Amino acid sequence: MKRDQLSDQQCSVARSSAVLGDPWTLTLLSDCFLGVRRFEEFQERLKVSRTTLTSRLKRLEEHGILVQCQYEQRPPRFEYRLTQKGKDLFPVVSTLLAWGDKYYWEDATPPIIRTHKHCGHDFQAYTACSECGEPLELKDVEARTRPDNDRYPPVERGPFKRGS
Amino acid sequence: MKRDQLSDQQCSVARSSAVLGDPWTLTLLSDCFLGVRRFEEFQERLKVSRTTLTSRLKRLEEHGILVQCQYEQRPPRFEYRLTQKGKDLFPVVSTLLAWGDKYYWEDATPPIIRTHKHCGHDFQAYTACSECGEPLELKDVEARTRPDNDRYPPVERGPFKRGS
DNA sequence: TATGTTAGTCCATATTCAGGACTTACATCG
DNA sequence: CGATGTAAGTCCTGAATATGGACTAACATA
């Protein structure tokens, strides 16, 4: 299967991955959340080739995650901004960052520190249940596929069982 | 820059992306959380080429996210299981899934439904602040880079400002 | 006029991927 | 005994994608 066919799968992770699933896109989005908006700035920070950057920005635009805005008339200049759909990726990037901080910096201070203005503390993101607000743990989650989902049938052994 | 050099960057998202940032890896992990463990089963569900699957499994193993366990002596057969580091990716996959459910299924029933055994309800994941427990919102977060982080200097315009 | 800036495009080479055939090491069926 | 089946891969070839650097357009500034 090719990457763009992933968009047609009966699985939200597969569809999301078709758009976000490459190393530059995720890092690029992380930069968006830090306020980066311009081509040259992305290129300098990511150190990705200009062709690849162009294609990633285009894909994110096609999928409605970024919009190109003109910020100068003459000469015509554009920048990229997050749409609401893009802003809604904030939790994804935040949890990815939290995981990276945990496993790639361990006890050291991570390279980017974030403060929650609401409570005034430096924080990490964690994930919780929308219904009861408790932190989400793998062992408390039971997944089932919708009956008509023949593309991703349930696993025989049953999800989340048998130790490691 | 090449993908594996991302692992050396002063940015947790970049490092995480170096390992997870491709469409198959994320979908593969999602299947791991559904209980999938065997080569043939991954291959059949993901419909990815066998060579690519082999390389992804190898990478996840090298990074300590999966371990290969022998589940049968004769003939020797192996399966892949999540380590603790791998299980800690559950929030990442969960938020990615929540985003996909929101934007690719809108009001329809998403293809995979998850129940929180703790409270008994079907749920979606949301992300919160580790210090005060409030749901995390982009506008409440202020990010700063560690002073000695010359690789990812702060953005001039300041993070998270100026509307869209 | 010369140089600089921003947002790209173009091109040659290098790397990676898809899809299918093949392999190894056994178990089972007739 | 020989044929077929199964799981977990490897090997191969052609196709697609990425890299890095040069180049371009459309202006602004010195």
C-alpha cells in the first residue's frame, strides 16, 4: 500500500498518519506552536531541504492544517498560520513532547520549558478520560471495532491482555 | 539533514519524530495497543510491504519501544511486545486518534470505540496540565527555550501571539 | 548599479519503498 | 513418505521520494 491510500482506511490513526506521519511534519508543527510562520525560518530551524519543506507545507495546507496568508503586498510575501484544525493538534504535539522529555532527557532539564499561565507552573502534559477526568491508563481501556469495520477486525487474543 | 540526525537535535519533538515519524510506525503502534503482536498479523492489517515492516519493527526494537519474545520453541517463532517506553506512547496514540476521530469522522461513529473501564463510559482522550489538572489550551501555554539551547533559539515574535 | 531578502523552483544524485518471489524450519495431512 | 501449510523473515528490481545546491522572481535598500 502507498502512503496516500492510508487516508481511506477505517482507522483514525491511519488517516492522521497519512498527513502527519513523517519526521519533518511533526517537528514543523512543533515550531508552528512556538510561533514560527515563515518559509525561511522553518528552513533554518529544521535544516530540511527546501523542496521537502515546500511539499510538507503544501500537504498541511491541502489538509486544512495551515493556511497561507499574505503579510506584505510588495513584494508579495506569505506566511503560514495554523487553522483551528491545526491548533487542535496541540495535544498531540504536547504529549509527544512529554514522551520525548521523559525518555531523551530523563532527569536533565529538557531543551524547551513550558509554563501554564493558568496556574503559573512549569508543566508536562498528561492525557485523561473525557468522561471522568481520570488520567488515562492503558490497562483501563477496552477497545472494540465498530461491527461493520471489516478492515480492522478485532484481535483474537483480545486487546490489552497478557502482560507485557 | 537526514532523518537519523534528527535524533541529535535539542528538541524532544525532533528526537521523538526521528523514531516515530513515519506513517507505518504510528499505525503499527496503534495496532500494538489493540493487542497485535505478530509479523504476519501486522502485515495483513497494515498492508505494508514486508521489507518496510521488517525495518520498522527493527527500529522500534532498537529504540527500546518493542521487544522481540520467543513464543514457540520449534519451529522458533517470535512476537513483538511493548516495553514500558512503548506503553508510554499510549497518550500519544490516543490523542492522535481523538484528533482523527474529530476531523475524519465528525458526527459519525468512529471505526474504533474505546471504553474506560474505570468509569464505564465510551470516551475520547484530552490533554491536561500536570500541575493543576485543567485541560490544556494553546493560549494558556508559554514556551521558552533553555538559555543554552542555541539550536532552537526563541522566536522573535514571541510564541503563541497575534491571532491565528 | 550592486547587493540583499523572501519564497520558492529546478536538477542530478542518493536513498527508500512496493510488491512479489524465494527461504528456513518445522508441523500436519493423506 | 511426499505434498502442502505456516510464520517470519530475506532478496531483488523498478518506482517514488529526498537531499543539497544552484537558480529565479520581485521587489527594497545603500
